[in-house]
Amino acid sequence: MTTTAPYQLIRRPLVLSLTQRSKSSLLLDEQNGLFPPSISIGSRAKAYIKEEIDAVILARIQGKTPDQIKALVQELIQQRKQTV
């Protein structure tokens, strides 16, 4: 029986490629609430939820303000807590 994971996890190099941001810019955006934080997938490994990254990229394409993006990120983090 094959099951499909509800979330696809991606590592930072792919996130940097998708967003075309530098590592330091990505980390600053995370700290400022403009980007979803990574999740721990091991003792020394982290990953991002692809659906969250896609949502933030789309918001930027749509020209959302930083405040709107912060609200989106907060909503995405809340959804994480509700699905667990």
C-alpha cells in the first residue's frame, strides 16, 4: 500500500533556488516573520514545508505588503499546529 505524505519537505539549497534569495536574506526574513521557519527533521537537519514556501512566493508575486506576508506566515504556522 502506497501512501502519499501530505507535505513535501525541501532543504535550504532548494529554497534558496526557488526564492532567488541569499542565505542571509532568507534568515533575516525568517527572523522578521516574513518567511516560514524551517522545521527540525533530525538532530542536525532542518527542512521547509514546500507548500508554505510556495504560498509566500505567490504572495510576493501578487505584490502583497510586508504586513500581509507576515499575516500569511502566521496563518501558515497556525495551520501547522492544527494539522498535528
